[in-house]
Amino acid sequence: MFLGVYLFVQYNVSTIKKETYEYLLTKYDSDEIYKVQGTLGKGQLFIAIVIFEDEKDVVYEYAKKDGEIIQIYPEPGVGDYKHSSE
């Protein structure tokens, strides 16, 4: 049973990372993206952590909602962030 849960988590962490990276490539060049990492979230079960080359001190979080990748942190439109979705 533990193996099944582990594989489920690993699959979904890998999937959110891949899908988020593919989404970001529709908006940015690959050299603008420093890091994309899938992980377990708090409010969302699986999230992707994103750091951009020109803003390495800001951690963005993306999740999948209703079949689409969306930015969940920083809250879009709030604050003065270079890569905030609106």
C-alpha cells in the first residue's frame, strides 16, 4: 500500500512540474526560467515552485485548477512582481 501511495505522489509531482514548465514556455523563453520543481502543497495538493532568472529572490507557486495551470502565489495582480499573472 505504501508503495502505491508513494508512486501516486511521485507521478503527480512529476506531472505538475512538467505541465507547469510547458505552460511557462508559452509565455517565456526557456532561458528566463531558472527552476521549476514539483512538490506537495498546502491548499492545493500538488504545486510547482517556479523561480525566474531575473527574480531569484521571489518564489512563484503554480497549481492546476479546472484543467489549467494557474499562478496561485504571489496572488496575481497583487504586489510588484515581474512575472505575476494578471
